[in-house]
Amino acid sequence: MVRGTAIAAATASVANPGVHGFSEILYAFSSAGNNNGSAFAGLAANTPFYNTALGLAMLFGVVPYLVVQLTVLLVAGGALHWPVGWWTYLQMLAFGFSSVAIWFIDHVVDADGSGT
């Protein structure tokens, strides 16, 4: 997102020069990378440069997360099989410990003193 913003700020025409124009470009790339795709009204994003650059930001911002999610679903659904060994049991133990630790921090530790 930051690289795309820097390239766009250096090469593309910006209607609002300065900090506001930079924030328009940064918002457009941040929004595209997080699968929303909106932009401020002051940014003329319907140009070949912005269409290509924001499309690449969507591609590189969203696709890696989709690949990870699909891999997790395939493993959980049994489509991908991992050999069961001591490492598998160690991972199960680590997951259980992490779950208990998160529950403990969330329900037992009273960080702000509110009692909730």
C-alpha cells in the first residue's frame, strides 16, 4: 500500500497537491488493499494508471489471505493430510495452552480495575 501510494504520488497527477492529496492516494490504496475499493471524491481514480495500480493492490492485498484461509479449510476438512507424529501432538498442546491463556487473560486478569 505504501509503495503504491509513493509511486502514485510521484507519477500520477494529483488534483489536491500537498498533504490532502497524499491522504487521498493513501486512502485509495489502503481501501483497495483491504478489499473495499473506495476513494475520496477529490481523487480522479478512474484513469488507466489508477485502475491498474489499485487492481494490483487488491490482488496483492487480498489473495495471500485467501490462500491461507483456503489452506486452513482444506487441512481442517481433511483434504490435505499431515503425518501424525510428536509434532502434531505438540501443536495440539500449544493450541490448548494458548486457548487457556487467552481465556485467563480475558476473564481472570482485571487490567483496568472495572471488575468485568
